[in-house]
Amino acid sequence: MVTYTVSIHAQQQNQQEQFITVIGDSLMGKMIGGESIREVYGHVILTQGKLVITCDKAVQYLASNNADLLGNVIAKQDTLTILTPHAFYFGNERHSKSVSGVTLNDTKVILTADSGDYFFKEDRAFFQGNVKMYDTATTLTSKEMTYYKLQNRMVAVNNVKIVDSTNVIEADSLEHFRATRISFANRNVKITNTGNNTVIYGDHLEDYAQRAYTLVNKNPLLIQIDSSYTNDSTANKNSNKNSRNVSGSKSMLTNNDSTLVHVDTLLIRSNIMEAYRDTINRFEATDSVRILRGAFASVNDYTIYFRKQERIVTKKMGDKRPQPIMWNENTQMTGDSIAIHLHNNRIRLLDVIGNGFLLSQNEIYKKRYDQISGDKIFISFDSSGITSTEVKGSVLSIYFMYENDSTNGLTKSSGQNAMILFKERKVSTVKLFVFPKSDYYPEKLVENKELSFTLPGYVIFTNRPTKKDLLYK
């Protein structure tokens, strides 16, 4: 008997929740198309289970269990509030639809759009047209978005953009988990770091905001633009605004023609890119890495860029893997590991560790390559170019000699350690330490035989990246 009573009560409760009820200040009934209609005016209240909707006017379709809601429509269920000027409510599906602008507020996020559907059974929203979601941490815009309230998850498509305090992510589609601040973006992905002028493009991105970690593992390309301002009171007002300086950076004059602006663009392409926006603030590129910035370029397996320390380290990923290759103007470098130390985004030191080899082509005599190899090579630069090279361990070198810019043979040297000094970007002094040996070859033995004077490991690599290679993969 008790069971029967509970069953009757449950049936009554289900019946109450199945059908909508509408009340208001006044009511008028009529028949339209064979269906009984009730028009309710003034302080209208529609209820169905936990859902309560208020509006100025409602047209209730009794047989289909639907209602047309007009004027100041406010729907509330638990912590959810939906506002719209006009909505249609499908009672059997517990589904509201608005095409006249809609706002959703569930105390965690606010969603606005030109039109929207909300499915109250599933706690799921589908919004279209100028969709905007914002909370205390992020703002997300798109043309379409599905919001899963219980999962705290959003799936946005078409012109998607999500903005937080450090990044702007754009993509064709994006899935965002609001509680954990994890985002997955696909196709035509672009992530912009507003703090360092860095943009990463790709076709798949994973961003973990709470861990300050970003992964791009489909067709990633990094572009970083750096502007350096140098006072120049003697700047020529007639300078070509698109001229190129020696390093390959673009130069332009500001409006007052007293400040010269050098704009360098760093391009990195690889198979995988990872950014760690923590206290170390590092960026990693893995597999088929290609780097280009002005006259500097590199091809390697693995690159780490420590932004705060202004240091770039390249490595080979195994004993059988090729060494990193670097080019700076007319110099080629190889080694097991190469570290670049920057100051104000300019190269100041180069450390080549493990089987280092330097190869420099003469700007006039193209067949003449200065060469030096050793266990470790340390190169120093200033604003005019290379100033010194220090080599440690198993030093071998070949340097071509010149007198008044005319060829004058070469010297072939060896030792345990070496120091080479430069003046005006040319070798001025060579010092060998510990068992030094040096042989001079006069010009008559060298002319037309330049390429026969090479050190072990001599290779001219032809895969130097170009801007076209990196931008148009």
C-alpha cells in the first residue's frame, strides 16, 4: 500500500514537471488551426519543474505543450539565468530558443550572442552570431559556441579568439575547459604573447594556462619581431625607408628623422614547439628545427630559447644524429652543442661545445674558406662583428693570408689551444698554445687549388634556411 501511494505521488510529480503551467494578470483563450491557445498578459510566470520563466506576454499552445514568450523574458533554473526580449519554449523537450539577442549568466560565466538555444534537461547551450563568453580570467569570442554547464566546457567554432592576461589564441575551432583553464585549438591556430611580440602559428595547439605551458605539434611556426631604437642626430632624411643594413634587418626612420629603428624578425619552424611561461620562461623547438634572424640561421634537432637569460642552446638528439649547423653572415659553425648568448637581442657570445668546426668564406675570393676545429670554440662579438675566437683542445686551423687585399698564400696550424683576434672583421692575430705548429704555403702553391686545403670534417652545407622556406613550408 505504501509503495502504491509513492508511485501515485511520483506519477503526479512527473506529470507536473512534464506540462508547463502559465499564469498572469489576465488570460484569453481561443482556437487557432484546431489547437487550443491561451494568451496570458501581465506579470506572466511559466513554470516547469525547477524552471521558472517570467515575461510580459505568453502565448501557450496547450496540445503541443509549447509557449511563445515576449517582452523582458527571464528564465531561471538553479544558478542559471537567461535574458532575452523574445523566446520560444518547447515544453516536451525543455528547450528554449531565442533569435533576438540572448544573455546567459550562471554565476561562473556570462555568455552573449545574437541567437541561442538552451536545453534545460542537459544544461547545454548552443549560441550563434557574435558569441562572447567572459569570466574573471578569460574572454572568448566566436561565431558559434556550445556550452556544457555541468562540465564547465565550451566548444567554439569559426573565428574563435580567446584572450587571457598573457596570450591571445585564435583558431577555426577551440575546446576550452574553464575550471582547469585548458584549451585545445585546431586549424589555422595563432597564439600571440602580448608581452614579447611573439606569435606562434600551427594547426593544433594545447594550452595549459595554470601550468603556464603551451604545445603546438602540427606545422608550428614562431615569429618574433624585435624593434631596437637608436638615437641618430645625423640621420639622412633622404634615407630609403625600406633599406637593408648589413645584418639583413629592415631599417626605417621615424617621423622626426632623429631615431633610427631596426626591426629584426626571428623565425623558427619545427615539428614540435613548447613554451613554458614560468619563472624560467623558456621556449623549446624539437625535430627538424630551422631558425632565421637577419644574417643568422640554424638547422638542428633541438633548440631551447631562455628568454629572460637571452640565451639560445641547440643540441643534437643522439650520437647518430647530425650536429647543429649555424650560419652567421659568411661563417658556418657546427658542433654537438651550440649556445648563443644575446644582449638586447644581439649576439654577444657563441659557445660551440664538442667537435666544433668553423668555416668562413672570404667576401671577395669565394673559393677561400678560413677553417678552424677544436673540442670547444668560444666566439665573441661586438656591434661591428666578431672580435675574437678562443679554441680549446685539438686545435687545427687554415687561414688564408692577404696583403693590401691581395691574396698571399695561407697558414696551416695546430696546437692544443688557440686565440684568434679580429680587427675590422678580419684576422689580425693568431696565437697557438701547447705544442704549437704552423706551416706557411705561398700563393703560388695555393692559387686555383684553394679547395684542396681543407681540415678533416670540412663540409659546406647548402641547406641554409631562407625566409621563403620558413614562411611557405
